[in-house]
Amino acid sequence: MAPYSAEPKPPVAQANPTDATKLAHRPAVGAVGAETRKPVSGVERKPSAAGSEPQIPLVKAAPGDPKARVVKTSAPMRLPAQLRVGKGKPFPYGCSQLKQGLNFSIAAPDSLAAWLVLEVPDGCSLGCRLPGTKLKTVQLELREANRTSEVWHIQVLAAFPMEGLRFAWQIDPAVGPNGQPLPTAALVMDPCAKVLDSSGVDAWNRRSKMYAPMARIPDFRALNDFNWEGVRSPGYDLKDLIIYEAHVRSFTKNPDSELSNPKNAGTFLGFIEKIPHLLHLGINCVELLPVFEFDESVVPRKHPHTGQYLCQYWGYQTAAFYVPMQRMAANASTTLGAAIIEFKTLVRELHRHGIEVILDVVFNHTGEGAWGVSNWHSLSKIALRHYYIMSGKEHCNYTGCGNTVNANNPTCCEWICDCLRYWALEMHIDGFRFDLAAALTRGGDGKISMDPLFVKRLVNDPCLQHVHLIAEPWDCAWPDGYLVGIFPQCGPPRWAEWNGKYRDAVRQFIKGDEGMKQLFASRICGSEDLYKAGGRSPCHSINFVTAHDGFTLRDLVSYNKKQNGANNEESGEDNNDSWNCGETQGDDGKTSNPEILQLRERQMRNTMVALFLSVGTPMMLSGDEYGRTQHGNNNTWCQDDMNWFSWSECAKEEAGLLRFLRLLIGLRKQHNERFARTTFMDDKTITWNQVEWDNPYNFISYVLHDVEDQVSSRKSSADWTRQASAGSDGASSKSSTAKSVAPTHQRGTRLFVAFNAGHLAHEVNLPGGGWYRIVDTGLQSPADICESDGDATQIQGGTYTLTPYSCIVLRSFHDPIQALTYGNLEGEYKEAKLFQLQAVVKRRLEEQLQREYELFTEVQPVAEVPVDTPAMPAIGAAAKLQKPGAMGA
């Protein structure tokens, strides 16, 4: 890494030689709330040899004088300056490295003045204490030379190491007689900051000090030198995803997670150790609830029974959009840049094992001013009306969270797209799910636009063409904010949608609401009525029945009404389309009636069969694989342990619901061509069997015929599995070929599916041909689903009777070579895999970084082509690259 200064400078303070490294990298001594962090690289930065002085303006200040003035010079000056400043550059935004020193940049339209507030070490003669704190800073006024259009920028060189030092902005501050900002002037957090001084995982929901973070100058090795080890994204098509919605803290915070290092509980590193579970289940994509920095301690309410403070658990109150959540990083309290390294490590290991990563991102509103608290400032103090939709002096609240981001303002739109580029390119994220995305289509007047600037900019960004884009196509303003099926595309169809209409129809049909057959049939066939007219395909429907906001799968079949008293508020959806399966002795989710218990088990399985055997892209909620309960709470946004995954409870379902889900996902993958489609169903692919459409009783049956394989430009899960088994390191690219005919195991085969969502047993006539029973949710485990076709029971006769509230899946095939296996298609669950991941987690953070000689590859000469040899194409250099690590060998 290039040194921060161009020539040797006097030492910051006297120290013993053995303390040199510690001194060079500590934050300012005595800084308020300071938690000493070491640089992630663990290597001392040393000044370079003396060189020519850059011809840039210098900062001079008399001892004790807090005001720094710019002195212009046209000749080299060799002053013992401890801090120097230059013009800087408008891009990139935030804090970045230059050949000499650092660059700070911020977009602040309509502003007239800007100051950079920079922390300096105690040994520095510059600076003074911020009023009411122990933080020693210099305030650097930016001049016209430091401005390009709407962007302020400044270059800073220092005689001391700057990694870990805090900085902030002051935009149009009130100034005193001395020309300096008044002590009451707000410190503005850089909206593009990559690192904050907030605490780590050990400080979750801690109230001992006010949350008021400042940006830190990062250790740039954490940003630039992470070792991806040749691992790249699997690159799946949207249609091939099996999405698993999960919360990082919830997944491993429970003590029964039994992690190799308990301090990793609830963190990115902890999540890594549970990758084998995802593979065992058959998941190839995780959708993580918000992982951008947020203040979980902002909630002022207490639990009505325990008296403990509630928290902003889900994370939908973002504070810093470029910063991985510090309280999800095991080493964030002690190591600068730890959250960046740990998050990248999680993404790399998920990709290594064929699992993509989608982030749930919240750009519809921010956490600024949440609950009326203004401990920290950012966008509102930079350019209020450019970043927020306002009505007079009041925020417009289309999100239900107090403010609405003005996403279609050019400045705000650029900031959002820049942030998304950072996560996609630097963090290797595969896609984004946009929370309350309808709000992102509103203009400055609050009206919905079907041609919004933000959507146009995003879909046409050349750096983001590879990412999945998923909209939650509504906000909290009804009815104009409900855009299911009509979310703007602004170009070739790319946007998928959380299909809320799918969720409602499946819930209503499965619990037996009358007259739901036709709507249910439309939804399980890909919602053609919603997506075909707009040029989209079935895979643009993200099919789900449960998600983080709402009942879990078990609670959906155990409660008639929400039970949200623990939130100490009235919140949560009242219309849940849930049913407690006939329990009349209360609605607390409990029952001792064995028939009701069995019915609940069947209904959970019926729901999952509908989900995974629907055309479209399925998404399931973490914990549903074992029937996790939230005790009837359908809005656990402020609960902590209520959201935790229980690994002991999950283990109990290894032979029950977990097994059923694992094999069901395998069944979908083995028949991927029938469900992961880019075209809608027609009479060649589906035949409705014995369906009385006018009969209000919810019985439906149909035959799925073999189909031609869907042409794909990206890898399918099966492609990835074959590549992994061949020894690939995961460095994948888009598939260059695709089959044009159905696989051998599909030709001439059929699936027969029937749902009996009612209280009567129902006999169904089977079409001609030999049928084998794969699934019958009316049977007890393990008979409810087969491990393979070889275990399937052949149906005798031409009819089959379904028990009340059950479903069946039958398969016909004629050749033994067409028999399929449904378990562990994504890779075997081996203890060795867990040990490998634990070894990754145990590495020191600096071991996740590339060594200097690994950063580049050496160009090797190629022998000249003889004159009499036919000429080669001119495209490409006549040189080849040596593998990383060859330099210096």
C-alpha cells in the first residue's frame, strides 16, 4: 500500500520501539467512546523516502490556533507541516486513496460551504477538542477550488498514519466571529463511509452510550486486497433459484448453534458454519435481511413481561448504506475493517459451495431521525429536499417509517446506484431485493411514476447487468402504492416481484376457503395474468407463502389471529388467511388433540408442496424447514430471541418435516424443466384432470407432461453440481451451451398432482399409464415422501383416494433408467465439509488478505512467429499471463 506521506515526518509522539506499531495504528488517545482497533493487516505503515514536494496548497496553523487557512504557492515548499491539503477529486465519493494521501468527496447540491472535520492524534500540534468531547480535530474549510459542480472534494496528506481516524462533514454550518463553525454545528456522517466507529457484536442493543457514529478512515487493504481465492458467483438464472430468506443474527445466535467459537454466534462468521445445512436442504440462494449498518438500540419501548428493552431487530432503519452491520461482525470492536473482511468471507464461502447471495436493501427510507431521535445526521443535513420527499417542512411518509427517500432526484438516484455498484462489484453480491419498492417509483411530488429515473438508471447501469433485481412491489400508501404485476421495467424485463397475490391465493386455497380453484390454478402455473402482458416470464414471480413479516409456517396453521402483545404496541397484519385447524379451546397455538396435531402437520406439508411445485421462483423462510414458531407474533421486528433459529428443534425434525422439505426440493430440481420455466404453461405442458371449476369445494388435479428444456445463458444448479464434482474451484462463467431437448429421464414421463383442500375424502380417477406414488401428505413419515422412485409404491387400479386436507404427487415412467433420486442433489452433507468451513472461520483476518506478490500476474513473453508461418489473428496480445504467485518465485 502506498504510504500516506511523500517524505519522512517527525514522530507523532515519543514511544518505546516495541510500542511503535501499536502507536502508529491506534485511534486518537482518549477519543470519546474509543475502542482501540488494530489494522486488519497487522502491518506497520512506514513513511517513504524523501521525495519531491507536491505543488499543492498547504495548511498552516499557529500552535493552538484551530483555524487552518489555505496558503497558495507556486513553488515547492519544504515545511515541517503535519497536515497538508490539496484540491482533491470529485470521484469516487467518500474517503479513498490517492497516489499521495487521501481524497474526501461528498455530493451536496445547493450548499454554499463545506468543512471537513478530521480527527488528529494527541501528539499532533494542530487541532482542538470538540466541545463536550475528548475528540481532537481540525476543521478544514473547502474553497471554490475544492468544488466540482455539486460535489465538494479535498485531498489530505498527513505526517501521521490516518487509518482508523474519525472524520465528518459540516455542510453550511453557522460560523462564529472567528470564521469557524459554531460548537452547535451538526457533524454529518459521510453517506458513502465504508467504516464506522460503532461497536461490535458484544454491544448488541447496548444502552450505556448514545448511538452517534462517526466515519472512520478505513484500512484500505480490507477494501482492496481481500483474497477471493478464485471463487466467483455461481451465476444462476433467476428461474433456477431456490431462495432461503434468513437473518444473519437469527441463524446462529441461539446457544444450541454449537459453533466452534461461541463469540461468532449471530455473526457473518457464524453463518459460514451452517452452510452444510443449506446444502443438505438443497438451497442455492440466500436472501439476507438487512446487513447495512443500523441502530438496533433506537427503540424506546420495553417488553411488557420482561421489562427489557426491545430492539430494531430486522434492520429496516439503515444508518450507513456502505457499511456491513458492525454488530454482525465478531471482531468489529477490536479490528479496523473487520466487518468488511468477515462479510466478504461469508460471500466467498457461500459462492464456493454454489449458493448465491441476495441482499434485502432499504432505500425507500432511512433511519435518520427515527423515533424522533437525532443523535446522528447524514442526508438531511447535506441536501434535505434532494434526498427526501418533503411536503413543506414535513417529511412525506409513504413507508410507514417516518420519511421517504427521494429516489428519483438525480443526486439521490446517483447515490443509490453508486451504493449498489459497491455491493455488487466489491462485495460480490448477486442480487438485491428492494424493500417497499413502490416508494422508489415516486417523484418529488409523491406521485407514482411508471417511468421512474431510478429504475431506468439501475437497469441500464453497465456494471449491474448481471445482478438479480427483485421488488417488493408495494409501499404503505394504498391503493396507488400496490404495484404487484405492474412494477415498472423501463427496458427489457428484468425486475422480479414478491408475488403477494400468490401468497394470499395459496393460503386461502390450502385452508379450504371455497371458490379458490381457478385463482389457485393461475398462481401455481406462474401467474400469467400478472406477468405475461408486461413481457415477463413465470420466473419473475417470486412465489412465497411465508416471509419475515407475517406468520411462520407453523403459526400459519396454529393460530387464527395474531398474538403481538410482546411488541408492546398494536402492529402487524390482521388479515393473515391463517387457521388453527379447528382448535376451539383457545388460540394460543397449543392443543392436545392428536387429530388437530396431525392436521397441522399435513397442512404444513400441503403448503410446501404447493410452493415448490409451482411454476415460478420459490422462496422459503428460514426455520420453516422444522416448523419454527413465533408464538403467534406476525410482526417480530422488535423481538430478539423470538426470531432465533433453534438447531436442537431442527434436529428433532431430521426424520420429519425437515426430511420432507429436503426431498421435496430435490423433487423440484429433478423436474426443474417443468417448474423453472421462461414460458407460461399451455395445453401441451399441463392437462387439467377431473376438475369441476364451478364447484366451490377446493379439489384440483392435473397432469404435467414432459417439456423441452428451457434454453439458459447461465448455469443451472445441476450444472454447478456437475462442475463441483469435477473439481472446479467455483470460478464459473455463464454457460455457453444449453440443451434443446428434455433430459433422458424426462422423456415420456408425467407427473400427476392433486390437492384435496377440504374436510372430505376425495377419490380421483387416474389417467392411463402406470403410476408410482412419490408424495402423499396424508401418510405418516417416512411414507409421506419417497427418497427415490425405486422406493415408490406402484398404484393398483385406476383411482386413488385422498384423505381430507392432503395432496399427492404421482409419477409415470417406463424405463428403469428414468428412475430418479430426490435426496442431496446439491451435494452430500459431510462432516468433512463442516471441518473445512470451521478452518476458514478460525483464520486470522489478515490471512483472508492477499499478499503483495499475489495481487498481480506476470506477463510472460511468447516466442515470435516465424515469417513463413500463417499470420495469427491480430486480436489479443502476444503474451500470456503466469498464474498468481509466480512473481518472485
